[in-house]
Amino acid sequence: MLLEGIETLLVLAREGTMSKAGSTLYISQSAVSKRIAGLEKRLGKKLIEPDGRRIKLTADADALIRNVGPSYRELKGLIYEQQHVQDQTLISLACSETLVAGYLGQRLGEYLHIDPYISISTHHTPVIIERVQSGDATLGFCAGHLPPHHGLATRHLLDEPFSIVSHQPLGRQPDAILVNDLKNPANAYQASLLQQAGILPLMEMDSYTASAQLALGGVAPALIPQSIVKALKIDPVHCHHFDFLDHLTRPVHLCYRHKTYRSTRVQRLIETIADAVPTEA
């Protein structure tokens, strides 16, 4: 089917390999290949090329994703809205890993005794937004700046503060620090603020937990959000505040499709998550 092929191409573009795309779609690697081949035959265009162990999108594939991707996610979302959320309907919660670790562990453990039909997955914020837009997730729990024109309902919960974590005392603001992937659109705003403060991003990690552990191991100071400081129980002696951090916070949002909020189960989950997040730092 055409839509099946487009969905597979979108997932493949995000995951980068046939095997990862298959895992995401719960199909075999050969099935991914067959779907892409079918789409190429239908469109009369070459969409992917081998690039070592990964795949590389052709210019035609890039154009197709750019033009069709948003509409496809919106179509899936509209279809999702036609479903009635009943008592045993699975509610999918797509979250930032740091927010789950810092704020939701105990609260969701208790909540699942009341409503066991909740599925939790962790992603970076751009993927969370896409999953909520398409209806693959009922609710998103995001950290960092949201993309423009996302079309979702949002609830701002907190501007989460950062600390500079270091294994040794810091008498002054560091010249270079470990940061979390500044190429991620949700984190990109941090680059200009660090530049204004005269701080060099020394290394870019894909995990704040990794950055924190490297900092505590003596590699270099690291920029770490409150949720990870809390989750790792980092001793306050290793957490430092400098003036530039007053302007460097991380917005935390819940996001969902507008009609989704009609469900009392979704409303209850939203309020539970909101209550678990501190309103002030």
C-alpha cells in the first residue's frame, strides 16, 4: 500500500538502518526492504542508496518526506481521533528520558495500580512531537524548545534550571563544558547562550546521564538539568551555579492533540504528571 510505504520511508529516514526501522515497525528487515522497493516502483523514483551499514536518502526521497511527511502525520492523527478511549484502551505516553528519570518513576508506579493500560516510551523531543501529531502517542512529555507550528495543545509545566556539575570545586565559571547534542532542535537555543557567556561546548553527548557521570569522573564540568541531578542524587557539593545559568533554562511541556483532552482518562494522566513536576525550582 502507498501509505504503508510512506510510513516505512519516514521511519527509515529517522532510524537510518533497515534493521532499526524494522524494530520500530515490528516487521522484519526484509519486509522494510520490500515496502521501500514497492514505493520506489509506484513512484518511479530511487529513494535510498546504501551508505556503509546505513542507508542514504536520495534527493527525491528528501523532497517526498518534506512535502508529504507533515500531511501523513496529520492524517494518521485525524484517524486516531476517531477512536474512542475506553477503560482498557492503551494510552501511549512518549517522554523525555530525563523527565521520566527525574520526576515520574514513583508517581507512575503508583498510577499504574489505578490505570494499568499505560505504555511509556522515551524519545528526543522532535520525535515525541511527531508521535503525538500522528497519533502514535496519546500524550507527550517534552523537554527543551518545541518546534514551531506543531499544531498541538500544550501545557507548560516548568522552566527547568541547569547546574554545572563538576567533581571538584569551581572558583569561577568554566571556559569549556560537556553539553547535550546541540544539533537536536530542542537544545539548539543553548548554543547561542553559551557563546554569549564565552563558554565552549567541549563535547556533545546524547545523554545527560552520560555527561553527568563523565563530569563526576573528572573529564570536564557538564551542563546538567535539575531532573538528572535529582535522578542521580548528585551531591550539592558537585553542583555549581553561575550568573549565565539564570538565562539558561529548559522548558518542560505536556503536549497532546486537542480532541484527546476530551477523555477523562487522559485528563487524569495529565494532572498526575503535572502534579509530579515541581512548579518552581
